Amino acid sequence: MRSGDPGDLPPEDDLTDEDDLTDEATYERVRLPSRRGLLRLSAGAGLTAGLSAALGPRPADAATGIVKPLPPELFVPQGTNAEMRWEAMRGQGYLTPADRFFVRNHVATPLIDARTWRLRLWGTGLRGAPTEDRPVEFTYEDLLRLPAEEVTAFIECTGNARGFYASQQGQEVSGTPWRLGGVGVARWRGVRLATVLRRAGVTPGAVDIMPRGLDAEFVDKGENLGRVRRPLPIAKAMKDALLAYEMNGAPLLPDHGHPVRLVVPSWTGIASIKWLGDIQVADEPLFSPWNTRFYRLFGPGYPEDGSAPLTRMNVKSAFELPWDASLPARPHVLHGRSWSGNGRIRHTEVSVDGGRTWRRARLRDRHSGPRGWVRWELPWHPEGPGRYELLARATDETGTTQPATAPYNTLGYLFGAVVRHPVTLT
């Protein structure tokens, strides 16, 4: 780590105060990895050798900009994105494997060498107000030397389930028409953002931070909006945000943010910036297109400039079944998962008759953390062949239950209504 002025760095004794204690419900302190081994695996060609030939870096696909394979049994292509097929999660355990974790890219996935990567922090919210051209810098090895922590948390695209505004509610919205596959749960390992901010000299007057990715600049309708970046309140940054360099026990894959990404538990996926390159720390509010033009609610009932910037995700449920599945007409055990940005799921109800009657499913992960999901199951004895609509609705620990319809907004964010999943029994 270095800065334009080494005297700007706080003394070590200032870095272990009571505010740096972890929330045991969120974080799990873990042993440090082998620094040399992880750096070797994470750097360029070493990632290919150290992980697996199937998942290592290769040139990004020309059509999608995505590096990892996208077999059709695991993914639905969505332009520069890839939606996970929910049937691919059947029998996969609690975590979403990296080979089927959804991909949300604004542009193409960059390939970044961890050995030359730097995280640069600058701005008026740091001691000495280092400038962008003379920032406080951390290398990959610097992060590996810091105390490592883990959090199991979902990351979800804010537009997940957007396609149901049109297909269920007959409402036109803009954006990628995801069904429910823009979400995944992983075990993320890295360094608390609070630890790095303190070492960089964050001041009591800091208000917002602005993490920015190293992917290419994003052009929207001919206008260059620059690299993806979105402000985050300092309170959330210091509470539970993580600078992650591992996912499910292995170095991050390129499509998921290698070498380092931000993980902001329970919040909209845009907050968890991938391929993190720099962080502005300011003593005043910060703005970018990703908290003014996008990721607000616009439309009837909202102010002209939209709602407040979106933060927490809402409650959702999904069946581990193909969309419009065809199944034999015999007894089945239905499986699915429910999650919420508000915390733990209290219960999930399932209807096999289009919503006329409901039964509670058996939850398999009652003691899972508040930032993941719960798996559930329910026996189903269908009356016979025919067309069915399966519905699942969850209630979280705040008492919030999935509604029958979702409030409309023009960009199609936060569709949290009960999804009608069609199934044909033959």
C-alpha cells in the first residue's frame, strides 16, 4: 500500500477500535489463505491452471462479452448477460456453483492480471484529501495480508423477474426481460471494506463512497456514461460491505469480478461493483448515472426525477423446475428457494391450483444466515394430466409477503409479485 503522501496513513493502533468488530450473523472470521498460492492462481494464465480448464479465462465471446462457457442447459442468453436456468440448481446444495452463477455485464468481461492490479482510494473524505492522480493504493497482496472474512450472501440483478411485468401484468417496461434467474448465493471471502477505508484514512466527515469498475466505458443510446460506478452511503460501506477475492472457496472468475469485487449484502446487485479499480471517498453526496438515471423507480405515482435510489432487494421465490416444464402425471416433490433483502424467510406457501388454495412448504434452511436464501419442498399429488400453474409466495422476518401484483415502474425494477409457473403433466 502506498499513497501520494505516506504521512496520510493512520497508525496501526487506530485500526482496531470497537467499531471494527464484525457482526457474527454476517461475517465469519477465517484463516488467511496462502498469499503466494492465491496470487498465482488469480493472475492471468494461472487462473486457468489453478481452477479448471472449463472455467478458466479465455477470450470473451464476441456476441456476449462473457468469458465462461454458457451451455444451454445452464443458461438463457440475455444479450451481454446470462440468466441461470432454475432447473440447473436442482440437487446443487445451498450455494450456487460458479459454473451456473448468472452474469450481469454492462459491457464485456475484462481480463485483469492480479499481479499488476491496484485498488486506488482518493477524495475529500480521506485524511489529507488525496487526489485521483495521487491516491492511496493497495495491491492484491496487500489485501491478502489483511484479516480475511467470509459472508454467505445473494447477489441479485435489480431487474430480476422484469419479464413478468409484460407476461403477467401486460405492462411494457424497458430492460433485459429476466425471469427469475438473475440471482445467486455464494460464499464470498475477502477483506471488510471498513478495514481498507480505515487504513486509507477515512474521516468522520465522509458521507459517500463511489466504487468504480475496470470494465470498458458504457455507452447508452450514443452517450458515453463512463465506467460503471455507483455511490454507496458510508454507513453501509462501513457496516457489512466486503472486498471479495474468492467465491465458493476459489479465486473469482473473470465474469464474477476477478481479481476483486465489492459485495454489498442484501442490496441491489448494481451496488456490488465488479472488477473494482478505484473508490472515491467524499465528504458530500456523490452522483452518477447509476443512482440518478438508473436504479430509481420512474412512472405513474413517482416524482419526475424518480424515487430515492434503490437499496434493498425485495422478497422472491422460485421453483427448481424448467419454465413451462413437462412432467409425468404422477406424485412429485416440488423444490424451490425463497430470499429477501429484508432478512430471513419466515415461511413459504405453495399453490398447485393457480392460487385457489395454499399449503406451507417445509423449509430446509431455517438456520441459514439473513443474507442468503432458504430451500423448501412440498409433496404434490396431482389429480391427473393437464395444465397447471404453480405459485410460491414467501414471507420474510419483517412480515413482508409477496403480493399478487407488482407496482409498475417504467424500468421494470423490483418485480416481487408471485410468479405463475406453468407446468404440463402428461
